Amino acid sequence: MYRFLLRPRWLAAAAFALAAAAVMVMLGNWQLHRYQERSATNDRIDAADSVQAVPMTSVLARPTAAGTPGEAPGKQLAWTKVTVSGRYDPAHEIQARGRTVDGDVGYEIVTPLILNDGTAVLVDRGWIPAPDGGALAAPTVPPAPTGTVTVVGQVHLSESRPAPIEQRNGRLDTRRITVPKLAQELPYPVYGAYLLLTEQTPANDAAFTRIPIGHEDAWQNGGYAVQWWLFAVMALFAYGYYARKEARGESKPATPGTTREPVPATHAGDRVAEADRKKSRSGDRVEEYDRRKAAGGDRVEEYDRRKAASGDRVEEYDRRKAAARASSGDRVEEYDRERAARAAASDSPKDTGR
């Protein structure tokens, strides 16, 4: 019954359905992996206020050369809560302009923190609003504490799409905190990520607003994963559905005016049965043509009958016309006889007198 599945067309359809299902399953697995990554990231963000900070040097790779960044950490380390001690270098402070917090535009102030071994990590001390003079006016920045400072913060990966860096207001000015590009402007080795300050000893200035950390939409990736898996099931189901229709002889609609004979459950050969069905359909078309031809002959015969009836009406008209003419001639002849009789009657007394 399903031998037709071995035909090239159906083999190709099966291969396509399997390949499509496999690709969709892989896409679903990839979306599941993204869901797990984002969920772990959100967990680290939520746990920042409750977990113990770990030494930064145990999380980030130590840089080795001045003017170059250290190895960038992977996404699995983003937002990890760390602690580090050192002294701020306000001479190489960075202002990142055009940064938005709660709908207001201002600056993020990033100050290098130099560790005891001579390496440095960039610390985002917080956000301050732009002055009344506009976004390009010099901001009022609280000075960094002097002496040894202990910082607790969360690892922030370097931002992509580097922006130009220039000197403005006595600071390095840029729009993007791109660690590799900023490291080229600094005279010491710089770690491959920067820190968002959450706590500091001594305390951070109250003029700074803590940079909010937004959660990632992990459920979106979870929904995409389920969607791709459903598509894979639908691809296989569609193949099975159309194969079953073909086996039951339902793959093509019946011709109007003809009756499709059911396909037997078992038969000697699919090709023979298919040939018989085609032959039956061909015979039905011939029979339909004969019926149409016979109907055409009936119309011709009806036309002849109507034409003959029209001829009969013309002949009847001719007979009536001839009869009318004959009747008129008889009346003339009768009139002539009556006239002759009257003339004979008038001549008869004269002859008797003689």
C-alpha cells in the first residue's frame, strides 16, 4: 500500500522533511542554550546584593603590557560580583557622554583604579546629569577619593562599536566604554572588562547615581525554542499526512461528473492499478465526449424539425392562396353564366313572333 514511498519524488520529500526537522531541532536547541545563558545572567544580577564578592583577580585575566587590554571574559562571567583594592588615577579619568538613566541624558564617569602590581581596572563610579549648558557642556564631577580604595562592583563586558576618543574638559571623552580602545590611551596594562561600582570604601559621593542593570529577556528565547521544535514536528506530520492521502487515493480531486472508484487495500502492483485508473478516467472522458456529441446531434435534429415546420406553414399559405384564387374564378364564371342565361331569356320572345 505504501510502496509509492520508494519513488524518487517521495524519497526526496522524505529527505527534505527530515533535513528541515533536523535544522529546526538544532535551532530550537540553540535558542534553549541562549535561554539558559540569559537566565544565568539574570540570576547573577539578582544575586548581586546577597552573594559574597570574590576577588577580581580570580575572575579576570591579568593584563601584561602597557597600552593593551587583558583577555576579555566570557559572557558567563558578566555581572559577577567582585572586589578589588587600589588607588584612583584622576589624571586619566574618562567621561562617557550621551548616557541615559531614567530618561535623562548625562555622563558616566570612569576612573582607572591602579592595583599594587601596576595593572589597572576601569571603574564606572556612576552617572551624573548634564549641566544646564547642554550635553556638550563640562559636567561637574565629584573628585575621586585619594589613597587606597576598596571597590565592590559587577563585571561589565566591554562595549562594542568603538567611538572616537578625544580630550575634553581635562578628561578623555567618548560615547562608548570600549576597553581595548581606551587601553591604548593609558600608560599601564588594563583588565579586559570594567566594573560597575556598587559599594566603595571610603563611600562614593552622593552626587553619583548608580548605573541600573537591566534584565535580559530569557523567556523570549525559551518561546523561540518551543516554536522551532513545534515546526520540526509539523514538518514530519505534513509528510505523513500527505503520504496517507496518497495511499488512500485522495491526493487528487475527482473530475466533475465522474465517480472515483475506491482503491483496494491490497493489489498486485501500484503501477498496474494506477494504469487502470488512468484508463478508466480516459474512458470517462470519451463517454462524456459522446454524450456531448449526441446532444449536438439532437440540437441539429430539432433545427431540422423547426425548418420543416416552417416549410409546412409556407405550403399551407400557398394552398390557401390558390383556394382563394379558385373561389374568385368560380364566382366570375357563375356571374358569366347568369348573364348568358338572362340574355337568352330576353331573345326567346322575338323568335316566337316570327
